[in-house]
Amino acid sequence: MENYFDKEFELRFFEMNRLGEASPIALLTLLQEAAAEHCHYAGHNLLSLMSENLGWVLLSGVMQMQRYPLYKEKIIIRTWISKYHAIRGLRENIIYDEDYNIIGRARGLWLFYDIKKRRPKRIHPDFLKRWSSYKSISLEHDISDKIEALDSFEYRKEFKVNMYDTDTNKHVNNLRYLQWLIESIPDEVLNNYYLYFIDGRFISEAQYGDVILSSTKKDSSENSFVHTIKIKGTNKVCATGKTIWKKIDK
């Protein structure tokens, strides 16, 4: 394999769940951090891009975990770009333990974006030169398929968008949508199952002060769910997703 980038992490206490394992949000955060480090490697860290009113926006993504790392465990996230379009790139990820056993996989579709003009922009040639796409796929799953918004639900929670929910671009961080999604899962599932698979689509932005409705409904397969995040009082859908949960081996 060529043109990949490895980033090592040691899991910290505040990233743990009640079982002493990294939470799904912690893993998704580390995947974003590895992508940010890959940008820095290409000569354009995220803050320097922001100074030019540029940035990367996640359009869709999927993560599948065989297990979650434990407190103080070291993991390596290997990331690379498998395919470019003029304004978009497919980022692949493999998550290894410190002995390079695979414990998880993820991929995401990212859009290069002009923050000020609020429209896509051609990918900077420095990224194309330094990243040099490698066509290997980390996870055989099509993240271009649409996930339809729910028209009914079985579980719902409500959240208000606060300042800490927004990122450096003053947009609601993608990770926050996923957190809201997970929190609408019934307690019986959260207490006895772990998140094995998550597939998400990011459709529109929520703003500071909005009230969010996180709706969940059981899917056709056992321990699987479909999700919709929308703004209360409107028909505006911010995100849709699917999750699959596996029994915790106690």
C-alpha cells in the first residue's frame, strides 16, 4: 500500500464509556483528528485553510467496529484518499490495535468548500500532489445511496443547539448530530448492546438556538434502526442515518 498516513493515539479516560471502552463518538473524533493531521501533512492545516475561508465538509460516512479500544490502549488509524472528483474526495480509514490487528473500518465523502461564499470549490492542487489517491477501499459499502428521512418514529428526543455544539466554522459539528442520533436509541439497547455499524448522511446545517428533534425507528433487521435529525417546527432535515447494534459479551 502507498500514499497512506498513519496516526497513533492513546485512549484517554474521558473518552471511555461505563464499560471502560472508547465511546463511538470518541472513535469518530479520532477519525476526524487523523484526517486533520493528514491535511497538515499536505501543508494546509485546518486553521490555515480557515484563514483562506476554506474547509472540508463531511457529506456522508460509515464506520464499522469489531471492538472498541480500552483505556490507555494504543491504536493506529491509517487514512488515505481512494478517489477524487474535482471538488470531493473519498477518505478511507482502517483502525488497528498496536499489533496491527484490524479492529475497525470507516470511510467518508468529503467536500472542499468555500466557507464565505458557501459553495464547493476545486480541491487545492497541494492536496492532490501530496495525497496521490490510492484506489484500495477500506469498507465495501456505498455511502452515496440516499437514506430517506422518517415519516414516523418510535423514539424521539429533543435538544437545543448550544454554543458548544458548534465548531470553528460556527456550524454544528457532524459529531454532534451522531451523538443526538445515538441518544434517541432506547435504553434497553444502549445498556446491553454496542454500536457495531453506523451510516450517516449530512444534508443541511442547524444553527445556534435551533431546537433539534432526533427521531428513531426500528429497521427490518434485528437490532437495527433508522434515524432522522430535523429542526423542530420546520421540514428541514439535517441528517439521516442507520445503525446496527451487537450484544455486549459480558
